[in-house]
Amino acid sequence: MRDTIFLVAILTIPACGGSSSIATTPMDAAAVDPDAPAGDTGAPGGSDAKASGCDLAAKLCTKLAACAPFLLKAVYGDVTTCSDRLTLACTEQSRSTGSGMTANNLQHCADALDTAACKDVFANNVPACTFHGTLPDGATCGDGSQCVSGFCSQGGSLCGVCAAKGAAGSACPSGSNDECQTGLVCSSGKICAQPAAVGLICDDTTQPCLTGLFCTAAAKTCALTVPAGQDCPGAYFNFVDGTLCSAKSSAANPQVGTQIGTASAGQPCGLAPGNGSPATLCAPGSVAACSRAPDGILLLGIPTKGLCKDPRDDGFTCTATDICQPGAQCISGFCRIPSGRYCQQPVDAGS
């Protein structure tokens, strides 16, 4: 299980789908993957017993609900769907060759989450939840839990090689916290750094603030965001509580924080959806489920205007433009849970 499977990557609103309760009807019988990973109990590298600790997913989702309720709603919809999706991902990853996601290690992670502060969870600072496998640096991998280092360098591809995690100041080319050592996060400038607390010097590209804070434009120090309805202390998009400020409030230009809206399939979404509502995300589904409208543009990877799309279910056909359920990707034409097994054996369409 990558560090990001629970909270860290969610902070950047990953390109994944929404609630597992949304059904997608296949065009024909061939549209259903006959060998979807989530249903394959014979994958190499593990067994059902090894995956038994994956009930950890419920605790991860409960922590997310407590630390960032808006994120939970935007990405998964509810705790039950979150638990279901993360259990599938955990099960697949634990079956991968060399995986360190044993029942014992998963329990250590669950115990650590009981006492972990939200800021530590978001700051990649829960060491027990970084899993270390048996594959050495340079070995082919599909997930960090397979590697001795705890990191699989994939560069946006399905498969990669085991590699050392970056120290402070090192590059993190894919933009993932997985690339950085424990306690460090990957900044928007793709540099591993220790996130700064309130009042400390910051820079969005090289020295990010702790999640839930923002870097002020003038003083370049980390400051608290405000609830919706209060005067804006600066410009930010807070995915944790779902609030947005477009500029610092002043007498000449009053600005108050607004609550980011959510929309379902077929409804308008985006930073400026044009429906009289504030910025609107697709929930469940998040940013990736917002299909950009012809008159929209992308800002920070988010469409200004678009329509929410239905995510496709596991095992159904997909293309690069389709959205799969949370934790799944379009792999060889089908929505599938990524698994290290795909990097130890060929992946053919429909297999």
C-alpha cells in the first residue's frame, strides 16, 4: 500500500472515480473484464490470509472523515464506500510479489492511526503506515510496498523500479509524497520538503505549509484559513474543509470565504461552473470526474466549467478519457485495481 492510498495523495485530488454504488452498464458481454484483479484470489505474491489485515481500510476512512470531511465526500462520498474501495486496493497490493503489507504490519499501521494527529497524517509522518517489502532497488515493481525502500519509482506508468526515497531538497518528479522520506512532502515545485507550521517561512514551490494552512502572498508565512463567510486572509483552495478564497479582503475589494459545492453526474462542475454556485467538484468523483466544457479552461488542473461524468465500475471497458472507481485505473482497456502482479506478468486486454 502506498503512503497515498489513504490520505496523502487524496490531498491533491487524484484522478479517480466515485461511489461504488454507481453502476455502469456494459455495451455487450465482451465489455466486462473476465479477470478483474479485485476478484482474482490466485494472484502471485500472497494469499487471502495475507490480505486479512485489510480491514484497516475502515480505520483509514474514519480518520479521513475526522481530519478532512470534505475530502471524504469529494473523493468517496461516504465512509462505507471509502472502506470498500480501500479494502480492494489493499487486498490487491498485499498480494503483489514481495509485498510488506502483511497482516502484522497492517495492524501496526492501524494502531498508529489511533493516536496520529491529523497534521502528521497529512505530512507523511506516520512511519508505521509506510510498508517495506523484500524487492531491492532496481527491481521491477508496481507498488512501493513491494520494495525494501518502500518506494516504487513509476513516473506515471503502471510499473517502475524500486528506488530510494528522497531526502529534503531532493526532486520528486511525479509529485507524490511517496517519493520523499517520512515526514517530508512533495511541494508543488516537486521538491521534497518538511511542511511548515503557522508563522514559519513558506514558498509554495519549495517550502509548502502544513495541510489546512496557506502561504501568504506578501509575508510568505504560513497562515490559517478561515471558515466560509469570514473575510478572506488571502487566496487559497482548501480541499480539507472545502473552502475557497479568491483574494485577500480589503475595504476596496471585500472578499469572504465560500464553501466549495458538490455535484452529481450530469450536473455543472468546475471553478466557475456558471450556474450561480461557487467552485463545484463532482462528488463522488472529484476533479477527474469533471469533464471540461468547450468554453472552459484548466486552472491548476481543474476545469473552470464542465459536467460531472459517471465513473465506470471495476471490470468494465474504458478508454484514457474515462473515469474509473476510486483506486482503479484504465489498464489495458478495463477499469482495474493496480497490482504489482501486472509488473511480473504481461497484461493483455481482457486478461
